[in-house]
Amino acid sequence: MITKYRKFKRPSVSSLFLNSYLRIGFFLISVLVLLIAVIHLAFSNLKMNQKRTALNSRVRSLEQEIEALKDRNKQLKAQISRVSDQEYLEKEARERLNLKKPGEKVVTIVVQNKNKKDKKNLETINLQSWWQKLLERLGVMQ
């Protein structure tokens, strides 16, 4: 059997350049895609860190609010236990409702505040004297 001897064909120069350009182009496109993916992941990570920081500060503020509410709750419980005391109820009834025990005499002292009345009179006097001074300077009133 006689076989044909085929000669090895060398690739042409133009096909070598084309293959090398395709390889370089493919490499550049893959690097560009990877770069875009890395940048996207970096920005996503940055946003997540910002959200985490905001949420952590919110958690801290809520914990402080919880502590304040616990303290307020303790104060209210103490006040409830104090209100159930008979002496406290009597004191509040006397002060707020003006009640008295049978046989007790209540004395009310009324204090007039003369300082407020004096201030009002002084202001009207000063106002009148100011107008009088203005009219005197203008020569309308002498």
C-alpha cells in the first residue's frame, strides 16, 4: 500500500498574527471582566460595612433606651408600692383634693404678691414718661 506522504503545512504568517491577536483579545476581555467583578465586590463590601455600622449604632441606642426604660420601670414600681401606703394616700388627699380628717381645722393663708402689681404700675409710668419725653423733644408738648 502506498501512502501519500503529506507535507506538514506551516501556518501562514497572517494566521499566526490573527491567532495571537485573538489570544490577546481574549486575555484582555477576561481581565476586564475579572476587574469589573472585583470592583463590584469591593463596592458591595463597602456598602455592607456601612449598613453594619449603622445597624450597630442603632442597636447600641436601642440598648441604651432599654436600660432607661428598665430604670423608669423600677421607679414606677417603687412609686406603686409607695402609693399603696396609707400615709401617702392621706397626704395626697389633703394636698390635691383639699380634704381633711373629721375634727381637723384647716387654715388657709392667702399671700398677695404686691411686687407684680408694682411692676405693672412702674411699667405704665415708664411708658408714659417715655412718650412725654419724646413729645417734649419734638416740641409738641411742653
